[in-house]
Amino acid sequence: MKIFCLAPRENWICDRISEEWHFACPDISTKNILDADVIWLLASWCWNQVHPDILRNKRVVATIHHIVPEKFNDQKLSDFLARDRFVDLYHVPNMKTCTFVKKLTNKPIAVVGYWFDQNKWPIENKEECRKSLGLSQDSFIVGSFQRDTEGGDLKTPKLEKGPDIFCDYVERINRKNLHVLLGGWRRQYVISRLEKSKIPFTYFELADIQKLRQMYCALDLYVISSRYEGGPQSALEASGMMVPIVSTDVGMVSEVIHPSSIFDTLDENFYPDDDIVKFNFEQISKFEIKSHKENYIKMFRYVT
């Protein structure tokens, strides 16, 4: 069995997932689509980059990371149904996405969460990381490392990522030493809110993985404020680096994070203690890539 993984080439998370797959499973991976038994549409929105004749003659697994109901218009439905003709199996990372996809297709759906590569996320010294990043040792640093602004105008909030929820939350935190650390790209909405509220912040746009590790380790708290997610990857990454997390109930969060840290409305008075942080760290062991990749292999074998 040979798998061809279709990556979007956007320099974003799906490209990293593709790279990690090839590294972890070189014996069953191929970069030549004609040699593949299975085409994995990891970036399923790019499906029409593959010639229809190839899709017809291969087994096809399509990953649907998440769907935003408010944005799932007639055009998106039409696109889904056009691709659905070629798909043998859908892969989703969580039950929330599965529930939505079930309404759209009769094809089988496999629920397999994202993996986590502990070797890429070693825990580093907090003080040294803050020094390297030019951050104060005395600040209470809250992190958010995801895009939150629509690309069309770079000012409208990408509501599925919950930037309004994040800003409302940090504005309620009553700490004189509060500092926000931002990563990712398209952070214009959050930056404008922080400036308006006079909350100090530091922004590293599209940091490489070495700097991103330092950013996680510099934090006192990571906030996941999304309304819809596949993972998010930050739930695994922050947990693996033993960073305290508070989150909305999205994606895979309930499988990773202690239930006391999950809120409908984020509670600025709650702070995860050491036992909760340890719980999160232990939870991600079941997603470690060395063992979790077998669940992906099983999924691909299902269609061959």
C-alpha cells in the first residue's frame, strides 16, 4: 500500500502534517501520485488540482478538518458534492465535524484525531525563553498563536476562531502585569482590540518552530477561544509543553484538556493548577505519532 498525501503548499499546518507523515511512514508514502494506491486529500479544498481520471482510478480519502455552518453556503455544498463523487472515505479529527459531515454524505467516516510529535516540542526553560524573546520575567503572559482575521479585508474578525471571545477574555483579566503574546498571521483584529484597550502585546508573525517552542514555554496561560476547530493543534502542543490552557469546547479539546478548563464563556477567574497541567500532558500520550500513526494506517487499509 502506497499513500499520496495532497498538501496545500500554503506554509501552514497541513503542510507540516504532510511532512510529518512522510517522515513517520516513509515505507508506505509516495510523492508520485501515479504510484499511489490511496490518494489522501489532506487539503481537501485542493481536490480539483488532481485530474478526475486519477481520482476515479485510485482510492480516495478526504480529510474534513472542520466546517463552519454559517459559511457553508450553496456554493460550498455544491463543491462538497462534486468532490464526494470521488471520495471512498472521509477522515475527520473529531466527533463535532463527523456529525456535520454525516448530514452531507452516505460515505463512511473515520474519526481519527491529529497526532503529536513529542520530539518537536521539548519543554524548555521559561526564564531563558522569555529572555531570548525580549519578554519581561515579571509579566503574566497570555498566548494565542492562530490567525483571526479574514483575508479579504484584513480587518473583519474570523469569527470561527473566536478573536472577539479572546479579546473579551483578556480585557476582563484584572492584572496590571498582563502581557499578550501573539503568533500566527492575520492578527489585525486582535491587535486593534488590544491597542484600543491599552493591553501590551508582542507579536511574532509566522515564527519558525524553534521560536514557537520558546513562545509556548514563555507563557503563563494559553487561550483557545475558537467556535469551530479541527484540533486545534495548539491544544496538543501547549499540553505537551505543560502550558496551562483554558478553552472553549471545540474540536478535539475535550479529548485532551481537563474538563474543568473548558468553558462556554471563558472564566477569567479560573487558572489551571499543576494537577490539571499534568493531566493534559498525560492525555496527549495517546496521540504520540509513533503509535497514533497506526490508526491512520488502519484507516487507509480500510479502503484498499
